[in-house]
Amino acid sequence: MSQLGMKKPSSWTYEQALERLPELLKAEGFGVLTQIDVKETLKAKLGLDFRKYKILGACNPALAHRALSAVVDLGIMLPCNVIVYEGDDGKAVVTAIDPMQTIAAARPELAPIAGEVRARLARVLELVA
């Protein structure tokens, strides 16, 4: 099975990752539009315990506009998800969507935009310690 997204194990704690990621994303033109606390949701809806896990919905408005202008239905694949969860070692794991696996795979004409998004998200992950 191939890896989903671009994964980066971290030396940061889960809390440190959640504190630092918005600024790292902002430096690449992304804002965090949504946050889904999977741990809380599973507890509230199903009564289940789960590891610390959040899904951040990140968006770079300029790139989103370019992509949506080219393919209006692309909104189905937005925003770009970045997940943070607590690994078995107590350290954060950060994974970002790889738009070359999703957007460019679905619509090859969007490969240049997907490649730019991928490069920006990869730079964010490079800064995760």
C-alpha cells in the first residue's frame, strides 16, 4: 500500500505541533479554515477513546482561486488537509495531503497548480522538527 500524503514524524509534542503549524502554513500563503478534533468527535458521538488527532483544513486563497477558475468542481477536493496526531512514542506526526496524488491524478491539466501546492506544503513539512 502506498503512503497517503506527505508524512513527517516530529520531535515536537502534539500540542507544540498544533501551536506552530498555523504560522508555518501562513508563511507559505495558507490559512487554517477548519479544525476537526477527531478524538473529541469520536468520544462525543461514539463514546470511543482515540489518540490525540486533529485535521486542519488549510487553504491558499490565490492557488485555490486559480484551481477553481480552471475547474469549478474542484471545490470537492478543498481545502488541503493537514493532519496532526500523537504517535505511539508521544511525539507528533504531521501529514499533509499530496495534491499530486489527488488533484493532479483526477485532472492532469491541474498538475502545475497541484505541483505548486505540493511544493509549498513540502516546505512546511521540512520545518517541522
